[in-house]
Amino acid sequence: MIFSSRRKDNDHEGYEAASQRMIALAARVPGFLGVERARSADGFGITVSYWESEDAISAWKAQSEHSVIRERGRWLWYDRFEVRVARVERAYGGH
């Protein structure tokens, strides 16, 4: 699942704590495989979370605390955001 967002210009208290809490909660959902995230100085960010199945993604979306923080982000922290659900068919890397 890919979450891209543009943060609002004014930095609101609680964002980083909420972000860390969401990662901790996601890690407790069966089927969670990991997360990578990055944010540029201009406020654009991407979070990629990896899941075993669409059922696991649905369980994450339905998690009650995640729902509360998701709504807070919509009106408090983000100018815009987009969620994409995609399947990784192959991955490789190097130095």
C-alpha cells in the first residue's frame, strides 16, 4: 500500500508521535510485512507499507485507532493525500 501526502505548511504538534504509533499498531496486525517512508523538506511524503494480502490491508484499515488518526490527518496535517494499493511482483537491490 502506498500513501503519498503533502503536509500543510504549519507543523502541527503530535504528527510524528502519531506516525510512530501507526507503525507500531500496523506491526501488530497479522499480515504486516514492513514499512518504508520518506518526506522531503517541502512537505511531500511517501509511506509504503507491505502486507501479505488484501485481507490484511482491510484489517489495517478497520483498526479503530488507525481510523481516528486517519481522520485527524485529513483535517489537521495534510493538504492532500492519496492511497494506492498495488502488488509487488519482484524486488531486488544492490549497493
